[in-house]
Amino acid sequence: MATNPTPKGDKPADAFGQREMDRYLARLSGPLIDRIDIHVEVPRVPYQQLTGQRNGASSAQLREQVLAARERQSQRNGGSLKRNALLSGRELDDYAALDDAGKDVLKQAMTELGLSARAYDKVRRIARTIADLDACEPVQLSHVAEAISYRLLDRER
């Protein structure tokens, strides 16, 4: 799902007004937003970046990283691939167990951002996936913090 930040498209805040942008985004249904796993803002890319040398991993490298993460998920589930998005709450407790630091930061996010129970599980699923992409078996504080950062629209409500 994608949305523009204003009714007029991607006008900058100073041209449209932050208050108007906030009012426009508030029209999105809370229950709808709650069902979206990852919320990110994608800024406009300047022409120079589109035509210049690209930095970062290639598509082939990212593909290999994703395939390795899926293999880790498959091994964790006894050889059958069960994506992290489909893990039950009990399976999340087993496969995405958080240490004390991870629990503390998630508790703080739940309180400060007003995250729902659905968002709580989504953060744990995303943190598990980030750990898989990092080739890390235990979910670490950095994985939880990154997963929380993907709840952008929860923060704007």
C-alpha cells in the first residue's frame, strides 16, 4: 500500500503545512494502518542519484541474503518453510524471544507510541526477520529497535 503525504501529492511540508499533512494522514483508518507490517517514508530521489553510480548491495546480493534468511527459517521449523509472518504467538515466544533489553525497548515503544497488540506481534515478527537477514539466531536489541522504527504511521497518529 502506498499513500501521498498530502491530498495534492508529495508537496513539501513548508508548501502545504505540517498541520494539513497531519490532518490528511489522520484520515487513514487506524485498524487499516495496524494491519500493515512495515511503514516507511520514501523520499523523492533526485535525478543525479538516478543517473549516477549506485551504492549498496546489488539485487543479486540481496537475493542471496533473502534466500539464506529463508533457509534459516526453514531449518528453524524442522525443514518446512514457515515464514516469520505466519508464526503464531507461541511460536514467536520460542523463535523470537527477546532479551531484557529488547523487552524494555519494546515496552517503551508500546507505551510511547500506543502500539496495539497486533503491532506488538508485528514488531516481533519483523525483528525475527531482521535477525535472519543478519544471520543472527537470537533476536537482539538492534533488531527490535529497527523493527520499531518501521512503525512510522503509528508515531504520526
